[in-house]
Amino acid sequence: MVAILSALSTVAILLVVLFVRSRGKRSSRPESQRQMKPEKFDTTLGELRDIREALRPLEHSRAASRRDP
């Protein structure tokens, strides 16, 4: 009788431990998914225009003098 009670209590303790472990893993999953997503850029349209202007190729002095009479 004592052997059956100790076996049942051991099984119950194992089930509780497994339940707590699985619950802890579930709560940590959304955090890891958030970290995998790339962060959005926080830029304004003015900053994007500045970047576009900076990336445009420089005009040669001869080409600029032809346009401006």
C-alpha cells in the first residue's frame, strides 16, 4: 500500500514539474518572437529627402555650367 502511494505521489510530482516547465517555455516564446522581428525605422519624410539628396551623384562642373546660362 505504501509503495503504491509513493509511486502515485512521484508520478504526480513529475506531472506538476513538467506542467510548470512547459508553461514557462510558452511565456518566453512571444518575447523571443518579438526579438526576431526587425525593428521599424523611425524616420520622417524630411530625413528621407535628406538621405535621397545625399545619395544623388554629384554634378560635374561642366554639366552644371551648360544648364545655367
